[in-house]
Amino acid sequence: MLRYALIFFIVAIVAGVLGFGGFAGAMAGIAEILFYIFLVLLVVSLISGLLKKA
């Protein structure tokens, strides 16, 4: 999931450099959403791992 967030971020940067502002904003928004989903899943995974050991 983090890989997809990075891909969308890079596409947004390239689109922004080339002058596609609306498209770059959309890609940056998607990258941000994917990054937050990644963080939530990471925290859930860490908590479940700690509870499994206890």
C-alpha cells in the first residue's frame, strides 16, 4: 500500500511540473488517502502483534 502511495505521489509531482494542476492535485489526494490507510493498518498490525505475545 505504501508503494502505491509513493507511485501516486511521484505521478503528482511529475504532473505538477508539466503543468497539469488539477490532475496533480487529484493524484496527491489519492496518495495522501493511501498513506493514511497504510498508517492505520500499521498501527492495527502492531497492536495485534503485541496482544498476541501477551
